Amino acid sequence: MAYVVETDMESQVDADIIQSMRMTVCRMKADLTSAFVQAQHEQLLGDSKKRFQSGRFVNQSFLRCADTDSGAESEVSPALISQRSEKGVSHVAFHLLEYDRWLAVLSSVMPEYQVILPTYAPRLLATSTMEGAELTVKGRPVNFMRWLDRFQVTIAYENYDDFKRDILQRVFKQIKAKSSHMSLSDVLSYFDPNDDGTMRITDVAFVLRKLNLGLPERQLQQLVYELGFVDSAEEVEPVKVLALLLNGLSNFQKGAISSGKNGDPNSSPGQAPKLEAVRNLLQANKSLVSKALGGESMAHLFSRADSDDGNLSYEEAKHVLVKLIEVCGGTSEVRLVDLDELVRTIDFDGDGTVTFMEFVAAFGLTEPSLCFSGGVDTDAEDITSHLAEGIIQQICSALYDRSHALQKAFIYLDEEGGGWLPVADFENALLLVLSGSGSEADKARQVMMAPQIKDLVVSLKRSHMANPNKDTSEIDYMLFIQSFRVIDSVLEV
């Protein structure tokens, strides 16, 4: 008897395999990220040895820049790769891996797909479903962080954006509150624990832990990766790390500002559109801002504008803003007379002065020295645009990865077997599975902190997953388990 497999059935099988691999990538994101970073570190050591032996600075096979969508690379000038400022962020932040190394990591972390990876891996890189699209990316270096960013887990409920905003605002507000009384020199000292003018991976991780951001160890490590640190020998000026961190986390504020939910105690609905207008103006004219600074950093401009205590008075902060707005051609939405109230809005703690952290956080200004030649800050833009989303995806991927364990815990606690759990029991199940016992041994495995779990539960209580027929809050836990969606953000726009 002969069996004939229809073409459409073959296509469906292929589609199912690809989707299964996407789901596994999302479940294994933390492990894949660590393995990719380690592979890149080994690659950098190997490239350095080759360059030393051959007398060449640039590995010609690696002269490529990032394809924004796929993560695969295209040709660029050798000068872009070789250019790096002293104690600056290098091109290593692009997270490039040779194709064969990328494939080897996938085989190691996802061994169940080892046999079919050579066939299906290029399709995971392709930016089109058209026949032959995978051939355009096969064999080319891969930007593994951009590639991982493609595959996202979302939770399909109406308050998902509120949940994301609450998580990020908690981190953002903690940084601002921690630094609200710090002068510029205090901030720089805090971000330079060794007082040597540089930071390395270990320094960045140490400072982030010291800030008590409310992030578990795995999310902190992801933050370090998203900031562009891979090489343990890489040295970066503290103010550059600070600018990237604040700019990345403040990117999410745009939507919050528009909706009046930015969380600043001094903000008012009337100032929100004006603050957004100034921020958008400065963001859209970064090259003009960079030229106006004359090669100086924001820290130097801030120091020159300050007359005494390391913070800016309202008048001094207004003077800096006037200068930057005029350079950018001005904005019809904000009059100069409005800047007095605008400056009061960005004074987070209301002490009558504007700190460096408050100023950078409000307007998201990156350091000019982070830019490559020509004033195009591609690297910094790539880092900051993904930084906040990286934290959210760590949380969603962890929830998705532990969905089976969560389901077992929910069923165990559901004594009546009706599919509903009181909010307290639902939250306790999440705490048990996601945050562990709090012991030192559990810290490395902890994926969500108690306040983050609380934010999730609060948002679910206001959603369609809550039982409308009960006075006491209950959540449909099976609906929650089924609400996870895995998407390829490049192919599923």
C-alpha cells in the first residue's frame, strides 16, 4: 500500500515544526542568551588571536552590519567595525555571531531539534515566507539579540499594556528615587564603585543590584546583556552606562506620558503633551543636539550649566532646554514661557532642583560619544530601543516556560474543580512557582519578584479573566494558561 502525502499537508507539517521551534526559543530565551554570549566571547578571543597572528585589525569575514528585521547581516565599511573610542561602547554591542557558531548554540540548547536544525534554522532567520527566502540569510553572521527579540510571548488580555507599564515604571521610579538627592558627582561616583573612571560587566551588575530595582538575578543579567556588555574586559565610562540605562527605560514613558500615567508626583495632564513634544523634538534631532554639544557629553553640558551644588536650579535647567530647543528649530507646541512649569514637572522629588538623572530620564538624551562616525548612533539606538522590552520578554517567557507547572499548582489549589481560584490562591501559586522560597539557592532560578507578581494579579483582576458573578475576586486560571501567544514579530506584523 502506498501512502501519498499531500502538498498542503507537508506545508502544514513544516509550519507546525517552525512554530514548535519558535515556542521552544521563547521558553529557552534565558539559556539561549547566556549560551550566545559565551559563544561570542569565545569568538572574540579567537578573532583577536587571528588578528594578532596575521597583523590585521579587522576580520574581513565579519565586516557586516545588522539587518534590522532578521538578525542576519549585510556588508559595511571596515572603518565602522574598527572604530571605537577609548573607554567607549564598541561594536561588540551588536551581538554578532558567525552562522556556524549560532547554529551550534541552537543545537546545544535545543537538542531535540538537532537533526532538523540545518534545514529549518535558516527559515527561523528569514524575513519572508516566500520560497527561497532562507537562502538569502543562510551562512551569514547573525545578530543573536535581535534574532531572539523577534520571537515574543504576549499575554492576550485587555490590561497587558498596563501590566507592562507598571513593571517598567517600578524600575524607572526606583532609579529616580534612589538618585533624587544625588548631585552629578554623587551619581558618577555611585556608578563608578572602583573610582577609576571605568565600568566592566562585574561593575555594572554590582551597581544594578545595589540600586534594588526589584528585578531577580536573571532579569538583572538580561539588563547587562541588553546594555551591550559581552566582553568581560570591555571598559565603558560610567556616565555612558547611566545614559543608556535611563534612555532605554524612559522610552516606554512616551505612551505613559500621553495617557497621563507616567507616575511622576509633579506631573499634570496639561504638561504631558508639552513634555512629550520637547522629548520628541530632541529625539528627532539627535544629530543637531550632538553638534550643539560640540563633542561634549550631556554630563559636561550639565556641569557647565550648574553654578554651585551639582544640580540645576529651575532657571539653569530652563536655560539648557532653551539652548537645545533653539538648536532643533523650536517647536510650535511649547512656548518658552511654558518651560517654567515643564521644568517643575521633571523635578521628580519636588525639591526645587533638577538632577542629572531627572534631566536625562525626562528627555532620553543619549551621549554623543556613543555614536559612530557621522553622528548616527545606531548602536546606542539599538540597545535603548530593546532594553525595556527585554525586561518584559524575560518575564513573559518565564511565565510561558512555567505554564505547565503553574497549571498543576492551580489545579491542586482548586478544591472544587470549577476552574476558578480566589485571587489570594492564584497569587500564592504564582509566588510558589516563579519566585521560590527566597533562599540563596533559589535566587538564581527566581524569574519574578513578589511586587511584579502583584502587578500581574492586579491587572488580571480588572480583566475578562475575573469572575463577574462573584463578589469576591476569582480568576479563571485555565483562561490565563491559554492566553499566552508566541509570535514572530517580523513575519506577524
